[in-house]
Amino acid sequence: VVRPIRGNLRSAIASAIILFAPAAPTGVTVRTAAAQEAPVPPPKEVQGPEISMLIRSALIALHQANVTGNYSVLRDLGASVLQAANTPADLAAQFREFREKRFSLAATILFDTILDEKPQLSANGQLRLVGHFPTQPQEVIFDLTFLFEGGTWRLALISVGSRPAPKAEPENAAAKPK
């Protein structure tokens, strides 16, 4: 039995052409298994903007973990050594004092990082960054180590604390009589 086609024949044919047309390139590169397995070598140098981004992203991830009490994302962002050595509960215990004192790391987004030591980059892809943020009344201090894994920097060690900020000199201190 042949039944007449109801509706617009042109739209039905156009739909069929679209359904069976080959896919257009999307700009996504598909890698072969061999290309995916080849390790990406660590960079020979790391520049200021990348250093700033690594420090800020690590401290903001810690800040969010402290605010929510959920350290899973901080752990998952870490390198394999950090993940192997710490459960989310371990990280929560290590940063309990931050939560209890409600010490905020949010201001680290607003201040420029001051490195207290020259960045240490090893040939095997380990980057150590030690410094502070000049926040008031407490400075945020950090000692972070990143490993280059899977073509990206991953947090391997994190040590964050605070110290009293130095007293700011008044701008007119030289003009004051003695």
C-alpha cells in the first residue's frame, strides 16, 4: 500500500539530507593513542603571569574548600602525590584552624603576590614558590610546590599560613616634628 506523503515534501527531504550528511569539522583535534601516551616535557622556564595564576588558583581553591568544608576539589586538582598522600578528610584536618578562625583567603585575588624566594624550577618538572600577600592585618604566607603532570602544573604540596603584617609608615612621618 502506498500512502501519500502529508506535509511539506521539501522539508522532509531537507531533514533527511541533514540527518545523513557527513559531519562538518568542528575544530576539535582527535589525537591518536600514540600522541596521547607521549609525555609532555616540563617547561624550561615559568613566567610571571603563569606563576601568579598558579599561586592564586591554589589559594582560591583552598579558600573555597575552607568556606564549604569540602576538600574534594582541592584534592582532585592536586598532583598524584598529593592525592595519594591525602584524603579530603586529611586536608580538612590540616586546615581546620583556618575554618575555626574564619580566616579568609579571598583577598589574595586583590593583592599582588610577593615572592620571598626566587622560583625554583627543577629539570624533572617540579616548581616551588614561596612568598606572601601583603594583606592587613595579617599577611597570607605560602609555600607551594607544583609538579608538571599530564601537560599541566598540578599542586603537590601546600603550606599556607599567616603572620602579622608590618606596621605601615605614615606618609607624613618625615614631616612630623621630633
